Amino acid sequence: MTEHARVLVTGAGGFIGSHLVTFLKNKGFWVRGVDLKYPGFSEPDADEFQILDLRRWENCLEATRDVSEVYALAADMGGMGFISAHHAQILYNNSLINLHTLEAARENGVKRYLYTSSACIYPEHLQEDANVTPLKEEDAYPAYPQDAYGWEKLISERLCLHYRDDYGIETRTVRFHNIFGERGTWEGGREKAPAAMCRKIAVAKLTGEAQIDIWGDGEQTRSFCYIDDCVDGIYRLMRSDFHEPLNLGQDRMVTINQLADIIADIGAVKISKNHIEGPQGVRGRNSNNDKLREVLGWEPQISLEDGLKATYDWIEDQVRGSFQKAEPKAAASRSQTK
């Protein structure tokens, strides 16, 4: 495929999707972005941006017309709090999106199709220890994901493999491991752990209230991959000849308590941790990157500290801006009560 190919990015109004659009534009592609909303924190870089509900078949046909490649990122998702409380909604909406988008791509003659899956497809029993053995791609079977989000992702992976075998469309599948960075959701319940932690610590810094809440004992473990490495890896996989699912993440594991300490150091603020009840997901999760290195001759390059520095600085600016917007409203309210 040439650098002048016409491509579609679904979910282009979201965190990863908006970054991917910018990355592909910088590579010389003509890009159509599709989502239910425009990017929340930047102007869309796409050559064409359409507001379409991809749960509807006719919208998927419209979105996939006249493009040769599709990067399928559209999904109803969020952090652990959202995923654990909306099983039916997630399974229904995402199944419709992925079934319709892939079939519409086939009907419109799309040549390459990259599906974005998740580490949530891995069996829960392999992730019950904080000191977890890094997850290999073949660990997905026998299948037993933790929740509806993981089951839907796994079924869509299978769909891509069968479409390649039956119809000849070149499908690629990437399994994300906790992607984070700036210009993503940082409040409201759908934010992921790094963004939530950056927000809590920025609030602590700006208000002087040093205590932050952490769900569980904070000893649950994860690996976190910065957004610039993520979009680079997506592009490399699409250009490769590898059609089996592939992990994309860092393989450095930290506890949530350690994550909070790293961010607090970046923000130059001392915090105290208040451990409370809340959804925690699996006890431990880490990416085995052996196949990633073998297939792409590459692995994520940006350190956790460097990625968190960029993310924290951006979120602190957002928090400060929200405080500044709230102050005139509070002043107006006080004057009305006098």
C-alpha cells in the first residue's frame, strides 16, 4: 500500500483514535475520521470527519466507502469503573459496531483492516496474582475473559481471522495493554487509571488537600504504554505481514501505589493514600513482548516516567482550568445569596 492510500479511522474522536489520525496524516495518508463526537481536546486533523453511529449498518457502509484501509478503534468503553458496571451495554454496542464495520469494509472492497482488541481478553485465572507471569498471545485459549468487554473483544478477534480466511481481506489484530497519554478522558468515570491518578494528584497539589483515594490496597499490578508508542506500533503492525493477534504494551510492571508515587514525584507534591472499596479488575497484568519484538523488530521506546510527565503536565493544566472556570460561578452564587 502506498503512502498516498485513503484510510478510515473509526473512533477518531477518542483518545487513541485522534492521536492515530494525526500520526497517519504526518505519514502522508488521506484520512477519514468517523465517530459519534469530535475530539474533545483538539481540532480534528482528518481530511474528512463524519459524525456517524456505527451501530447502524448504513452508516458503516458510508464510513468505509472509497478507502483501502480501515483502522477500527470505535468502541463503547472506559476505565474499570465503567466496564464493570455496563456489561450489557458494552457487549451490545460493540458487537454491532464491529460486525457491521467489518462486513461493510468487505462489501466496499477494503484491502486491509486493523482491529483494536485488548488485554482484557486473557483468562482471569492467569491474572489472580500481583506478581503475574507476563501474558503471551497464545494464553488467550482456553478462553475465559473476566467480563463482557473481554468476551466481545475476543469474538471480534475471531471474526477478523475468519474474514481473512473466507474473504481474503488482510486483517490485523492488536491487543492493547493500558494505553495512556495526554488529550484523553481525565474525569467523569470513563478515564483510565493513569489519567484518574494524575487528576487526583493535580487536585491534591492545587488545593493543598494531600489525601487521594485508591481502590483496593493499591498492590494490584499493571504495565502502562504511552500513546506515541501505541500509534507507532499500530502503524507498524498494519504494514507487516503478521495476521495473528499481537500484544502492544510495555513489559514493565508497577503497582497502583507505585504509579501514584511516580506521579506525585512528577507533580512535586506529597500525598497520603486512602484505600477504599472499588472495582479493581484482575490482580495482576503484564504484557509478554517476545512476539512483538520478533514480528516487528521493535518494542515501545518511551519510559513510564517520561510518558507520565507529559500526561501529568497536561492534566494539571486541565484541572487548573476547571478551577478557574468554577470560581466565577461560585462568586456569582455567593453574591446572589447576600
